[in-house]
Amino acid sequence: MSSLAISSVLQGGYQHPLSRSWQAKRTLTKGMLMYPIFITDDPNARVEIPSLPGQCRWGVNKLEEFIGPLVKKGLQSVILFGVPLNCAKDDKGTPADDPEGPVILAIKKLRALYPALYIATDVCLCEYTSHGHCGVLHDDGTINSTPSAARIAEVALSYAQAGAHCVAPSDMMDGRIKAIKRALIDAGLGNKCTLMSYSAKFASSLYGPFRDAAGSAPSFGDRKCYQLPPQAKGLARRAIQRDVVEGADIIMVKPALPYLDIIQDAAQLAPDHPLACYQVSGEYAMVVAGARAGVYDLRTMAFETCESFLRAGCTLILTYFTPQFLDWLDE
Ligand SMILES: [Zn+2]
């Protein structure tokens, strides 16, 4: 007779691969993956980004060769980031909604090529402002909130009018969710465009490769007065609750892996909303670098990170691993 108490024995419940899979509340599927892509203003560009292995800046004319094979493998959504290299930047980010700019051209092109592909667009000013900050500034260099939210809303509306299924403001200006939702409704797009808020976006060290990719480092100062301090759980909770009240349709936490507690908080604070997380450039680069250094197997670690996001409560994951997962999930 064993001396183990009945309540001590758990292994019987997960001794088989199938019974192990039943332990998950949610299983990773292709539909949960949104692929971040960088669109630049040279229409024929395909430029590798050294700090973001395997990712490129793409020109509009190259989108078919880039996205077509992924759609065939089951890609269902993308989020577009504009990387203008030849535009005249100014203090309000005027090129952000240039009808001939890379994002608007890419929205139209992808809608025409792949009618079933869900197209989200990041909305921010930093790639388009002369100072590289995400909003409109006072003379002393601090954020001027009201015109910032108004300008972000204008840009979001332009992307929605160009055909984006979803606009996703990453700027972290106060009041922008309300301003965007109002602008969408007033333009008759309230029921045609999803508003995904980067609600809890932290001032993280993990954005470095993205800044290389997007050329969006600020020309002075940093973003600590609008992105959240990494140690701020309470502020993150308030930001999530505010964005729910202001009309966000999807809540996002960014970055993901160091902020699993915030994802779990968001799942509890906004239980009736889809919950997204962004496995950001530095997280992706870290996972790839660890695998290259022989610390772990790439695929196993990529699954472990994304499954931790699901366990914490996510229903949508923005990740640069999307193309690989489209293969891995078929195996
Ligand atoms: Zn920005």
C-alpha cells in the first residue's frame, strides 16, 4: 500500500499528451495571431532589419510576394506600422495621414489583394514628427494633451476611411480613445472599425529593435511622461479601466512577458473585452538570441511564451513569430 494521500496525487491527470492539452483553458490557434509588419515609402523595398532577425521593411509593391504565401498558410490578421524615410516631418506629424503615404497605400493594397485578411493599423505620430515624440508638444517640450488626442484621432480616422478594420493607438496620450471613438462615430464608421487601445503600454527597454526598424527614437528626452513606469501596477489598472470607459473595443498590454500580472489584471478588469498583448521586438529578439546561444529550442520557447500569455488571459497575440507559428501549428 502506498503512503501517498489521495489529495497528493496529481500526475494521473496529465500522464498522456492529450490529457496534458486539456489542462489549458485556451489553446493557441492561427486566428489569435496578429502579425506586425513594417511598411516603408520606397515602394520596392525589402530591407532586412538586423536587430529584428527575419523581419524586413517592405514597400507596397512587395506586399504580394511577402503576404501572399502567409495568407495561404492561414494568416488572418496583420498590424501595419509606417516607416517613412523620405517625408517632410513636422511638429504635428502631417505625413501620418498623407493619402499617398505608405500606410494608407498598404491598407488599400492589402484590402484589394486579400479581402478576408483583417487589417489593423498602429496609430502614432512619432514616426512622422520632427521631434520624434508621440504627440503634439508645448514650446517647453512637454506634451500638449488636447491637440495630441485630436491629431491622433484625425490620423486614426484617415486609416479607417482608407479601409482599416481596426485602428490601434500606441501613443499613450490622455483622452485619445474617447477622441478616436467620437471621430469614428461622427464619420459613420462607429460600426465599421474596431478600436484597439494600447492601454497599458510601459516605458520598456524592449523596444530597441522596433526603433531601429521604424526609425522612431525621440530627438530629445524620452517617453517616460506618457508611457507607463514599469513598476506601476496601479496606473496600468487605471489606464485599462479608463480605456474601457472611453470606448476601446480591445484592450492591449505591451510588452507581454515581463507584464503577465498586468495581463491577468486586465482580464479581470475588462472581462467582457477581447484582450491583446504585444510580444514586442526586444522580447522576440531575446527569444531568438537565446535559441541561437543554445539556451533552449526556439520553437519550444516561442510556444512557452505565447502559451503564458493565453494562460494569463489573452485572446489575441501580436507577435513577430506569426509566420513560424503558421507552420508550427500545422505540424
Ligand atoms: Zn509613438
